[in-house]
Amino acid sequence: MCGRYATFGPATLSRQGRDVLERLELDLTSEINQRDDRFNIAPTQRALIVTAGDGRADIGPGRWGLIPSWARDASIGAKTINARREGLAEKPAFRAAVRRRRCLVPASGYYEWTGEKGSKQPYFIQAADGELLLFAGLWEVWRGPDGEPLRSFTIVTGEPGKVTGDVHDRQPVMLAPEAWEDWLFAPLEPALEALGSAAGPDLVFHPVGKRVGSPKNDGPELVEPIVI
């Protein structure tokens, strides 16, 4: 699973995501320029997602942990931070979203833990070339008792690659540039084909300090390599 990730701020994203900006014609001035670096995004926190607007891609905030429109309360979101790629179109929590509400989740990297409970070691995983990662995601709008809409999202996971298999048995599905538009805009079958053919970038990872385990902690030191 993917339970924590990082999205660096305006200067870094503008450099990392130049291909994203050009290909999807995204305007980051209204959103990312209002936000600082995020080194420890945790479930239930808000983060940026790229969605399909009126014939173009839009970027805006969502709450991590998808809340289906039929949910009685928002607590289900704690269990739906990830959606397994296998059988995605049949699962009750995701089958509506995968047909009409797909998204991309920008990330500079993500964290995974290995080892026994109580002594797990975190690792930071990122693109080998330092470029921005785009995770496949789904989003929904849920209305609570007060009637206010809440947009939430989940990250789609699949089998790990050769590198990340040493750290975890799942990883976020990372879409290559040629698959972005199909995932956002295409009908279900072509979108699932794009998802299934996702090769994604080459990845590297390194151990980091255990302070990332608390969502209260944030800062560039969380992604710095340590010696173990």
C-alpha cells in the first residue's frame, strides 16, 4: 500500500513537472503557488489532484481517503486510501468513480516501511531522474449532514516493480505521459487498458529517519538518506 507521500512546493514542482504542465495544459498559479512543500502527506489530509474538467485538466485539493457518495459518514475514508488495480471496476467503493471520476495524484516520492512491527524501517521512493510522479487515482464527492460537498480521492496500487519489490509487495500505479489523457478522459475500457499498460518511471529508494511515522512531523529532513 501507499500510506504516506511527499509533494514538493512551487519551485520544485514547476521544475519536476514541466512535462506535466505542457502536456495537460495545467495552470498551477492559482493552486500550487499557494502551497508549501509537503514532505509527509498522510491519510485524511488534503492534497492536490488533477481531474478532468470541461474538456481540459484541472488541479485542485481533495481529501486523501475516498468517501463513496453513498457512505453514511466520512470514516470509511480511512480504509480507502488505496484501491487495488485488480477488479477495480467491480468493487462497490470504486466502481462508480472508475467510470466517471479518475484523477492523477502528483507526488515527488512516497514512503514504505519494512521489517517487524515495532521496529519497521521507512524508505523514501522516488523517480531515478528526480522527475514528478503521477499516481493513478479515483475521486468522489460526498455530502455530509450539513450538505457541504467534500471531494476525496484514493491512490490506485498494483504489483511492484523490480526495484520496489524489495521494499513492499504493492506500489502506486504510476502512469507514463502517453497514458495521462486516456486515464483522465477516455471511456472505461481504454482507461483500464492505459492503467494495465502503465510502465512508469525507473525508481530508486533510500532509508530515512523514523520521524516520518508521525503525521505531525514535516520538513525536508524527512526525505534525507540515513545510514542503517
